Amino acid sequence: MEQKKLEKRLFGTNGVRGVVGKDMTPALALSIGMALGTMRQGTIAVGRDTRTSGPSLASALKAGLLAAGCDVVDLGILPTPALQFIVREHFDAGAVITASHNPPEYNGVKVVEPDGTEMGDEQSIVLEGHIFKGDSHFASWDRVGRERDAPSMVDEYVNSVVDSFPSDTGKGFLVVADPGCGAAAWTTPEILSRMGCRVFSLNSQMDGTFPGRLPEPSPEGLAPLADLVKATGARFGVAHDGDADRAVFIDDRGRFLEENRQFGLIADFICRERKGVIVTPVSTSRIIEVIAERRGCTVCYTPVGSIYVARTMIDLAHNGTEVAFGGEGNGGLIYPKHQLCRDGGMTAATMVALLASSSQPLSSLVDALPHFYMIKEKIREKDAAGLIERLKKAFSGESLDCTDGIRINREDSWALVRPSGTEPLVRVMVESAFEERATQFYDEIKHHFRD
């Protein structure tokens, strides 16, 4: 049941990504398409976000699938969770051309399994093997695939999200949406409007140059959204990354809602009615443990990456364990009653339902949450494996979790040290209810670095 990270050469935790023309090329997209077509014969859905390089990479990916004998349905521009929902309902696999939150010069490919989840490590390694060995299947001239366009299928996703809530749940609400010129430029405003909200939008045109802000919805980039929320008296503002599998919020006072606190707030709402396990990576704030205990739920930790969260949720459910909720502390939340992937559109809709159930504004609900102080740093370290071993020895008398790197758990604090998969550095996170203790713990950890 426990999910372990396996070593891959091309795929990261969320597909293949790189700078277009350097790391991410049509030739690579073609080879991914052929390898996927070799592994998943049938009808494959393809979609993309708004990046300028999307059409060329999508064309190459589709060419590979067609050459391998697969039929292709092009869904056009749509959020990644929309494609995942549609694949689960209709197709044999899928792929989306996106680099999510990365800058405009990046692009990538996420591969989606028939159940709508991202391809896991084991199958990704098999796919990589076909690429590196060059043994993908070529269909004969009379067996090549056919292509058709189906951009209107995104309506099924919108309908499913809206139908998850009572009619007019957001009646009387004024909200502001900032899709960041990305894949949710139409879907999220449409979802909120159909829930009864009056919606103001900015950065709602599909533009892969991302003129309004970068695809990562940072506090600095969302300053115009915060200004508009305050100017209009909106209940909240919601923003997405490039492919809208994540959502982040601005409260009614114009404050950026830190994503771990967002996770805690929505988990508290979900777990009022749905009991069971909350699944989340080892990098998530302890606020989730506090909320889980309050609502009679438990927490299961996974390696960092939404695919490990989703796969663990599937494994737990198959073994008869009730799964209440899942997600990461970055705005990527998973609603098992809807689908087992991060879903920014569902998160925006859930926030409407949450506020409709309360007489308090979002700012008051946020201020009532437990407070934790978190330090996040990236530190250069050539020998990350050696560092992890030194930390294991130095803190051997404490509670250790080696699910992903090493997490050291104390009664009032915890620290996580995990190597980067792409750079000679490690990521360090330390959290405590007290700033002074977090700082002291961080200094203890840093003492063991050698670079």
C-alpha cells in the first residue's frame, strides 16, 4: 500500500517538462506519443493549456499516437483535471501538453491513465524504456489511427462540478476569478456563474504569453486580484496556475490565503460530513493533523507529489479504508467523490459551498485556524544522500519518517529534508507553533550541511 518513489530519467512527479526548443522539443513529444500509443492501444484524448508552444507539441504528440495505431480525440484547450475527468469517462488514456506553473518558455507532457489519474512511476519507467530503446510500435498503412476534434466535451467537466452542489449555492455572492490567461479562462468563471455567483474576472483571455502575471499564482502576482477583491467587496478571489489543477485564494480583506491554511480550512469543511483518512505528502503543515483530529479523521503521509497522494487514496479505498480527502499544501486538492486528481475548478466551487454554509466571512474563518510558523529553504548540497544519512544518525533518538528524504517529528515541531531530483540542492522545511523553536530547529538541521 505504501507508495515509493522510483528513479526515472525523463518524467518527474508531474510528467516531462523543460524549456521549449532545448529540453522540450517536438521530437520528444513525438516519441512520447509513440511510446504511449504502444502501451495504451485504443482511443487517446489530447489537450493542452494556452502556451504558445502548445500547438506544435500537441501536433507532434498526436502524430506519434496516430503512427502507433491509436485514434486521437483532440479536446483543445482545457484544464488538466477536465481532461482527466473526460478520460475516465470515455477514453483509453490521455495526454495534456502543459508545464503547469512554470514560466512561459517551458512546456511539458502529462500522461493520464484510463482511470483519470496521472501515470505512476512504474508505468512511466516502461514508457521511458520504449523511448530510449526506440522500440515503439509502428502501425501499418492500413492500421494508422484517425483524429477528430471534440472541444465541447469540456462541458461535461463543468456540468459535473456544478452538479456536485445544490442549485444556486452561490446565489448573492460576488467573487473574482483570475485564471491567469491559462486553461481555466472559461471553465472557472462558468462554474462560479452557474453556481449562482456574480463573477468579475481578470486575466481571463487565453494568452500563452501570460501578459498579466506568470502562471505561478504567487502573492506578488496576485496583487491586482487582491485590489479588485477589496474594491468590489467580493467574498473572495480565486486564481489558478497554468493548467488549473491548483487553486489559491484571496480573502475578503485582500489577503493571500497560504495554501496549507487553505487545505486545512477546506479539509475541516469536507470532514464535517465525510469521515476517514486524509492523504497528504510529508511536506504538508501539521494543521492537517489538528483538523483531522478535530473531525474524527486520521492522516496518512506519502512522498511529495500529487500522483503519490492519488495512488495512496486508490490503494486505501481498494483495501476497504474510507478516504475522506486528499491534497498538498500548494493549492492542489483532491476530492475522491468527484475524481482522484488535483482539481482547481472543484476547489473554487467548494469554497463557494463552504462560505454558503457559514455566517462568517472567509477572513474570520481563516483567522480562527490554528497558527503554525513554517520555514522553507533550498540549500546547495552535492552529496544529498550523505546528508540524509548524517541526519539519520544525528537524530536517531527521535521520531523519524523516511517516506521522502527524512522528516524529524517532535511534539511541537517537525523538519523535512529532501533532495531535489534535478539540482544539487535539498529542500528544507521546518514548522512549529512557535517561531523561535522553528528557527532553532532549522539551525540544528543546517549544522549538518557541508557545502
